[in-house]
Amino acid sequence: MSNDRKTSRRSDAKRSMAVALLREPWVGPLGAVLFVYALFALLSPETFLGWINFTTMVRQTVVVGIAALGMTLIMVQGGIDLSVGSVVALTTVVVARALQGGVSVTAACLFGVATAAAAGLVNGALVAGLRITPFIVTLGSMSILRGLAKGLAHEQKIDAPEAGLDELMAMPPVDRAWQLLPVGVWLTLLLAVVAAVVLAYTRFGRHLVATGSNESTARLCGVDVPSVTVLVYVVGGLLAGVAGVMEFSYLTVGDPTDSIGLELAVIAAVVIGGGSLSGGQGSIPGTLLGALLMTFIAAGCTHVGLPNWVQEILTGLIIIVAVALDGLRRRGG
Amino acid sequence: MSESVLVVRGLTKAFGGTCALDGVDLDVAAGEVHSVLGENGAGKSTLMKILSGSIQPDDGRVELVGQVHAPRSPDQARRAGVAIVPQEPELAPHLTVEENVVLGAEPTSWGFVRRAEMRERATRALAQVAHGGERIDPGRRASTLSPSERQRVVIARALAVAAPRVLILDEPTSSLTAADVEQLFAVIERLKGTGLSVLYVSHFLEEVMRIADRYTVLRDGRFAGTGAVAEATSDDLVRLMAGAVVERRQRRARAKAGDVVLSVRGLAGRPLPVEASFELRAGEVLGIAGLVGAGRTELLRAVFGLDAVTSGQVRVRAHAGPASPLRRLSQGVGLLSEDRKGEGLAGQLTIAENLTLSRRLGWGPFVSPARERRAAERFVEQLGIRCRDVGQRMTELSGGNQQKVALARLLHHDVDVLLLDEPTRGIDVRSRADVHASIDELVGRGKAVLVVSSYLPELFGVCDRIAVMCRGRLGEARPVGEMDEHSVLREAAGA
């Protein structure tokens, strides 16, 4: 082969790498996050810009972010989980009750997460076993689990000894300044890496995408679709449980009326990040960026002094615009 | 012959590179039953879709009672006087019979449906399709209707919306029992008496010989002949449909068949197949011929464990027992789906992911994208799949290349028994030749291949033996040397 052709091949390869990068679903959300951050930094440089505000915003994204990791996997499989808000509230109540009962912090967290995983198991079993659409199943369990949480808490907030759990979400103390961000934030990033690896590099992840993309093909290729379905809801529940532990750490009480409507923010994060309600698509980095984008907008509006109703309108617009742009990108590509 | 109601001249329609209709002529007289015949893919459906307004022709002219007939939509065609009853009649299952009959043309005042008028119009239309004393209750839910009743309701709908001059029945008997067919014929005779022309599209020659007055045969998108049914024999029609000269590819030398690897005894499903038995040996290609709807796909799906079985036995080598795709794949049996888009491939996944979906490459619970890429690149080269990169999404490939990826999945899984359902449907000539070459090569290596195809030259070109399926029953498999296309076509049409 002549040198000429080699070089042209190499530049072709470079160009195709650039094209491939542009096609990554998280590139759009990343641009949006940077743009929104820069915009508010310009509008309100003295309060919005700076490390303190940044860490505050990141901290506020943890609960939605972790729950959205599970939702990404579920939506890639072609499902949806409307019960995450109720699961998070139930988890805070279970953790608080357990701490009240005097068990160790670790055991209390395990109880909480196990409860959430069990809720996921029931969701998954109903979707796979009874062949009811996930929207309906989780609409039902949203209400059932909320009721359980209220019953367990006797419809009151539960004050529990924090037992150090609050440190998960607290800013690192001065002697551990090297930690930079709260433990909960690092845990979110770690879980995100695991979820991304599962999605891209495991058989389970491949089966999720295949089932969500075309269930018939998956069945034809010997994928055990019911097992995959049950498992993804268990994983989703598990992550919602971890999000619940974080919420408890944030609130330092068990609150059965907490996180109402959280599922909508979680679904919005997935969708902004390139996920599709019809399955087969979704990106873990995209989802985290989507969650971050919504926090930035909310915080930025507060800093600039825009009222709450403007924030809500802006967030709604962002969701629609993000999905529309994503559709254009897909068709263009 | 009375005056022509429908005159078609030089009708032409191409899809992509393939010419589905090439200068077709057709004349239909008032009050006659005119049968349009042809093999699968001869262009009958395309012609009917043009007449009923679902697609528009590239060239040519249609006249309906002296007026130009160029409908842009099925609704326009219906209002102009051409109504179609499709092969799979569709009704809104949650609505009642009468609501379905007047659907899209409800009599209304200020947006409110005039129920009495709706009932009256529906009852009048239903009376025209009643059989003997038996009428369909207009208040029944459509979901409670039998296939035959559903079909009559669809015919009633065609009659109720506008007074049609031409009624198209597309394969009307494919899902009917023998008794239902008699009912339908009685209805057709009655409608014919009112001066309505019926275009009757069917594969079943004995039906055509009974009900039709005249016939027109299409072959490979061209006009092949027309005449009065009374002056033709079924052999004449078969000859017109199959053509005198059929291009035939060079057959490979027949390999020595080995042991029986797949044995099927008395297999029955719900509702198809009705009864199927065959044996497939290593190193042989068994073809299954038959008409669309004969139950060939259902047979393959039942064998592969995708559809439930009501009775019968499937053995893969020594193994019997319950079937599931996972179990079949582990036994070395693979299925190539006829429905590439809907089932065969996941469009949003890449070439490499689709190709390796059934057999995981990697370690423990992990998959290795690098190894997947390498495996995919090997098959891309081996099968001549044309793509930029194995990381491309499936939807970016042409049909022929998609089909090769689906076939490559079976090769990559290294199955010993390949169940190929319409392996070359809708793909270009070169890809078709590539697929045939792959089949030859596989059999040479001792694999067993089962091919379902509606394209007879293909079956005669690649198969060692052929069995014909008709209305859910599989006939005996015979060596291709003992068969010809006429005999297969006759058996498939149940003549």
C-alpha cells in the first residue's frame, strides 16, 4: 500500500472517530450542562460561580442521580418504574425505624436497601409474570409502597439517631479536605461506573439492550426475557434503595411523605440523557448529566432571583427541547 | 362480453431497484368474477394496492366506467367505486359490528352519530352478505366474530360506505374452513347478480375454476395471459403461472447425507401447522414449498420452540423434551426469521452486537466488544457484507446485507441445523447468490439445512429434497429429481 493511501486512511479514521464521538448520546447533554453553567456564572458571578455552590449543587443531585441509574437500565430494557419516589420514601422510613430499634448503621442501611430490592422484585415479577405493562404495574406499586411507608411510620416523620449516617451527604470536615466532595457523591460516581460497565460490557447489559430494542429478536437469540426483566427491576429497586439511604442522610429523619413526584425528575434525567421511552436506548453518563442539568437550572434560577414558576417552565422546556434535538441528531446521523 | 367496468393499461410500479409491475393490462367486465392469478411475488398484491389506492403507480393508466381512476388513498378509491377486502380483514375489535360497518362514514348531526340511521345502513349492508337465514347481529362486538363472520362484515363495510362497482377480494379463503368457503361463494354469486364486478385474487386453482368467469395471469410483474375460465384447464393456468423457461442455477453435486439430526413426528400447533412430519439428515438441504399462509413459518417456529405445540414430537438427534429457543440453540439448532425487521434483527444494535447476540464472546458475565468486533469483521469479509464498519447500526444496511448479518449470526453460533425461513426474500440478486453459495458451503461441511421459500427456482436450485405444505399439512418429501415446478405448484394449490 502506498504512503498516500495510508495517510488518507489515518485521517479517515480520525474523522470517523470525531463523528463517532458526536454520535455519543451524552455529548448533547454535556454541551447543555456546560452552557447552562456558563450562562448562570455570567449572570450571577459572585454567588453561582465557585466551589461551595458547585458542591452544594452536586450534593443535591445525588438522590435523583442514583435513582436515575436504575431507571436508565429499566428504560433501556423497555420498561419504566413510576414507584421510585415511593421506594425512596419507604427506604428512609425503614432505615429510621431500624435505627430507632437500635440496630447498627450498616444493618439499618442493609434493611432499607433490601426492602427496596424486594419492591423491585415484586414489580419485575408482575411485569414478567402477569404480562401487565410496567407503567400500570408501577403506577399501582407507587401507591401501595407509599401507603406502606405511611403505615410503617404511623403517618409521621420518624426522628432517629443519625448514628453518623448524615456524614454520607455532609461536606467533608476540615481534616479530610482531600476528600473534596461528600462520600455520597463519590458513591454515585462509583455506582455510575459500575452501571455503565454492566450496560456496555456484560451479557446482562447486552440482553437489556436487545430486549428493549426488539423483544422478538432477543427471544429468537435465546435470551431469557422474563429473567432479564425481573432482574432489571430488582437492580432498579436496589439503586432506588441506595438513593433512599442518601435521602435519609440528607434529611436525617424518616419521612413517608418525602420524594413525591421524584419519579418524574428521575425519568426526565434519563430522557434528557438520551434514553427512550420505547426502550433500547439510554446512556449512564447522559443520565447523570441530565440530572445535573436540572439541578443547575433550579439553583441558577434561585441565584438569579427568578421565581419558582419560571424554573418549572424552564425545566419543562429543557426536557422537550432535549428530546427534540436528540431526535434530530439521530435522524441526521 | 359486456362492457368493461375496469380497464388497466400498461401499469408499472418499481420498488427501489425491483420492478413489481411492468406494463400490466387488465379488463374487468360488469357483473363478472375475474380472477387474478400468479405465484408469490408475481405482482398481484401490488396491482390490487394500486387499484385500491394504497400506492400510486409510476406509469400506466386505469379507467373506471370511462373515468380516470387514480386514487391517492384507499378512501378516495372506495368513494370512486373500488373497495378492497384485504387478506387479513381488519376490524376495530372494541367496536360493534354496525359501528365497524359505517366506520369513517358515520351518519351524523352536529357531530352526534344518528344511531337509527347507522343501524339501518349497517343492517342493509349485512343483509347483502347474509348466508341463508343466518345474519350477523349488528350490535355484537367485533372481537366475538369468527374469521368467516369478520370477513363478511368487512365485505359489508365495503358495500355500505359507497356503492362499489368493483370489489377486490384478496386471498379471501386463506383463513377459512371448507364450509366457510361455500358460504363465501354463495355471497359472491349473489353480489355478482347485482351487477357488481369481483376481482378475485387467489392461489387456489380449484376455487378459481369454480367461482371465476375469467382469469388474468401475472408472472414476474408482467401480463402473462387472460381468458375465459370455462375454456382453460388447471394445467393451462399452472403453465402460465410458472412460465415455460425457468432460469436455474448450477446445482452443487449432491453430498452424501449422514445421520438424521432432526426428526419431527405429527407436529401440530394452534392453529398451524395441522400435521407435519419429516426427517432432516446431516449434509442435506430439505426444502418446504407452499403458499403464503400454508403454515410453513409456523412449522419452523414450532420446531424452534418459539410457538406452543399442541401435539407431536420433535427430536434433535437423541434429545426430545420441551422446546425453547435457548434449548434449541444449545442443541445446535438456529432459526433465520422471515421477518427481518420485526424479529430477525434489533435495528438499534450494531452489526457486531447483532451478529454475536446469541453466542456470547467474553469471560464470566462479561462480553468483550473487541472480540465481538473481530468475529464480526471475519464474517463481514467471509459473506461479503457491505458496510463501513461493524459498529454501524443495523438500520443503515441494505436488506440484502441485513439478511447476511442474520445468517452470519447462525454461522457464528456454529449451529449444525439451520432453519431458514425465506432466506432471500426482498434482497437483491447478488446477495441472493451469496446466500445460496453459503448454503452450499454449509451442507458441504455436513450441516443440515431446512429452507422455506416461496420462490420455486430457489428451492429447486439449493435443495436435495422438497416437501410441499398445503393448508397446514406437510406432504411427503421427495428428491428434487422426481419433481418439477408444475407438480409442486399443483400440490401447493391443493389441486
